[in-house]
Amino acid sequence: MTPTVAPFPAARFRRARRTSALRALTQENALTPGDLIWPIFVRDGKGIEEPVGSMPGVMRRSVDKIAQAAKHAQSLGIPAICLFPYTDDSLKTEDCAEAWNPNNLSNQATRAIKDAAPDIAVMTDVALDPYNINGHDGFVEDDVIVNDRTVDALVKMTLAQAEAGADIIGPSDMMDGRIGAMRSALESEGHQNVMILSYAAKYASAYYGPFRDAVGASGALKGDKKTYQMNPANSDEAMRLIQRDLQEGADMVMVKPGMPYLDICRRVKDGFGVPTYAYQVSGEYAMIEAAAQNGWIDGERVMMESLMCFKRAGCDGVLSYFAPRVAEILANG
Ligand code: PBG
């Protein structure tokens, strides 16, 4: 449909912007706490909230503190928490066995959240990087990140997470065929209702830098992730990936990073009409925080604007480190 636009002065667009009432009435999109997924970093110990240097305002929390954080999130109306473990180097191995340990940090945190805040949906991350001695999302053989053997491990990891009570499994590994393998394992092991949010369009991005610091993977990573994560120059490929992951049984899809990839969000939403999310990643967060701390931008307004723009681009929700701060502002009108 091509909208017809009356010529000036019949069309004076400023009429609709004159007062806050008229602006509210003509506003097309809205941001609510229900749109937010809050990523939280888990570490070992007790009573610990430790700041992440490269992400001012973000903490690594011990499991007891995560339970508290989950209660807070629930009271703010945030529907989901996504867990990322900061794994001690002594637990990183070549076979990544800690990834499917029923008692690893992520699984402990899942149970603690379910206990403390049963209304919160727990989302978990599926990829081997927190447990891998070389920092990659898959097994490395002769300098190659191997696909099919990695998928078998990801399935074990998925089942351990489902067993711990995860509501949404978030494969961020970018191996081929993992969604189908996970879906059939979940079906046959009695976890029919566990959702899969596929990080279908995950790009090999420099914006992940601060995250790798937060989970202690920056030192470990050998080489880059370009043989499995997508080329930032591509868009058609994202559509084909998403189509495949949906056919294999994904319930929802993620675009990652977020702000530089809003065109992908829009294509996905228009093309498939499925629940679509974006991950406003660590580098996006750090840039906004750094500029705000220098007094170069109004950090709070930029934060709110950045999240609203995801909604405008067609996202149903946003995974953002800003989630609790945004929810608090929304709660206070
Ligand atoms: C790895 C993973 C990464 C992020 C989430 N899961 C980093 C990577 O792919 O190296 C990045 C998130 C962020 O930057 O906030 N499975």
C-alpha cells in the first residue's frame, strides 16, 4: 500500500506533535516491562555481587544473589532472565563436560530462580564457550570447529538445562542442525513444553568484547568465530537460516547484535511473523554507558530510545543489560 499524502497545508504533520496528549494518541509503538529479557552473569561463592569492569553497572552474582535479583525482576514485571555462567578456569576442559553437569552454575541458578521467583521464565544459553579451554562455542579438532560432534554435546547440555527447569533454551552456538537435534531430544525426554529461542542470526561481531571479559572468555579465545557466526555484510543468509531453524522446531528467533542490525529485525518480522527478539549486546551497552559517564549523552534518554527503536523495528522483546533500569523507569511513569 502506498499511503496518499495530502499536500501542504492540508498535511501539517506538526499538528499531531503539538501537545503531549496528541503525541501519545498518535504514538505507534510502546515499550513495556513485558518486553524485557534480563541477562545475568552467574559466578560461584556466596553473597557476592562483583562489578564487571567493561560493563559499568553490571554485576557477576553468586547464586543466592541471583535469587534476590530474580525476586526484584519479578516485582518489576520483567518476564524473563537469561543466565550466563562465569566458569572458573579449573573447570574448563577440552571435552567441556562441565556444560552438562546437572549441578553447574547455570543449572544451580535456574533452580534458585524457580524457587525464589516462580513467575519468571528462565532462559539458558547453549554453547560450549564458557566451558571450553580454547573459548570456542564448539569442539576444536586440528584448528577446525567441528559441527556434528559439537551438536551431540549441545544436546546433552540442553537436556541438563531442561532438567534443571529452564523454560527457554537459547542456543547461541551457530552450529548447523542443532535446533532439530535439540527439539527431538526434548520431545523424547519428556520436555515437550520447553521452548527454543534460536539465535538464528548471530553475527561474528566485535561488539561482544565486554561480554567475553564478563564471562572470563577473552583470555581463552584462540582466533575468531568467523567460521560459524555470520558475516555482518549478509542479510539474505539470515533469512535462510531463520527459515531453517523454524522448520527444525525453533519457537522464537533472536537477532544479535541489536542496534546495528535493526534492518534484519524488520526483515525477519515481516518475512516470518514469528516471535522476534534482539540482543542489545555488551558492546552496545558499554558504548552508551561510556558516553553517558563522560557527559557526552544523556544516558537515561539514550537507553530508553534505544529500546523503543527495537520495538519500532518489529521486535517483540529485547534482551538487554539495561532491563532492570528500564523497568524501574517504566514503573515510575
Ligand atoms: C557465546 C556468547 C557471546 C555472547 C553471548 N553468548 C559471545 C560470543 O559469541 O563470543 C555475547 C553477548 C554480549 O556481547 O552481550 N556463546
